[in-house]
Amino acid sequence: MNFVMKAALGGGPPDVGKMLGGEEDKDPEAEKEKEEERQEALRQQEEERKAKYAKMEAEREVMRQGIRDKYGLKKKEEAEAEAQAAMDAASEGSLTRPKKAVPSGCGDDDEEEESIIDTMMKYLPGPLQDMLKK
């Protein structure tokens, strides 16, 4: 093994590992402090970004309102609410109306089945009618 490999594996002087990109002795307090500073910087950047986009959205809304006023348009939410109200009013009757009685010929009554059979028998030829009656 050569000297560089021994140093990288920890077999040489302690400073050689640091020079070759190895691990340095770390202070846990300094590490914790750096992490807190980094987190605070990220938080601050996020707040600035949100403020920037809130300001841009407010400017866009002012422009949108100007266009709505100029052309007599309604806000999207208002238009959707009106359309929903119209749909509710139109469908209200059909949803709350009681069900109608079952039309004749669609029920499960035996009497109706007999009458259907009798009606069918009228249209069959005579010999078939005799066979089915027996």
C-alpha cells in the first residue's frame, strides 16, 4: 500500500486525511447553529417568494376586474354559482317529485299475466290454441 492510501484510510498523519478530502473533526454545536441559520434563511426566502407572488396576483386581479368592468363580464365564481343555482332550480322538481305508480302491463300481478296470455292466444292458429289450452 502506498502512503496516500494509508493516509486516506487513517494510517498516516491526522492532517493528511483532511487534505485529501476526508472527514474533518466537527463541532456538534457549530453544526447545529449552521443548520438553524440555513433553516431560517430558507424560511425567509419562502416568505419573500410568497409575498412576491401575492403582490403579483393582486396586480393581476386588478387587471382582471378592469377587463370585467369594461366588457360587463362576471367573475368566474359568480357565473359558476349562478349556473349551479339554475341547474338546481331546473332539476328540483324532478328530484323531489314522488314516484308514479307502475303502469299497467309492467307489474307482477298474476291477473295481468293471464290477460297477456289470453291476448297472445287470440293470435295463435286454432290447433296451437287447442294444444296450449290442454
